[in-house]
Amino acid sequence: MGFIKFLFIAILVLWILRILTARLLPWILRGFAKKMQEQAFKEFQAQGQQRSRQNPREHQKKADGKINIDYIPPQPSNQNGANQAGEFVDFEEIK
């Protein structure tokens, strides 16, 4: 009789938890997503304001056909990678 009572209570508790999570979890996640969206929007606005303060020329309209390069990546100084890679062996394919 004790095992049946335990089994009944366990099933009842799990059933109640399932119902509560089905009702509360979407509500909690919706609130969490809304807060994250607001935070991302505030950061985006702050970043835009910071950029407009740093580079006011960038917002001016550029003429069509004009190209402006702001950044050129540094080139590696040593181009002799094959000399440092080790020893290469020639081979023939045999069929």
C-alpha cells in the first residue's frame, strides 16, 4: 500500500510541475527576452552616438564612384615559408 501511495503522489507532483512549467516558463522567457532586447537596443544606440562623436566626417554623403580605404592590414614580413617548412620528397604515382 505504501508503494502505491508513493507512486500516486509522485505522479501527481510531476503532473502539477508539468502544468506549472507549461504556464510559467513562456511568461518568464518572454520577460527575459524583452529585457535582453531592450539592453541590446540601448547598447546599439550608445555605440552609434559614440561613433558619431568620433567620426563626424563619416556621416557626410560621399560622391558616387569615390573609394575611401580607412584600414590596410599589415603584410607579413617573411614570405619564405616554403624554405622553413622542411624537406619535400618527389614521388611518382604507380598504377
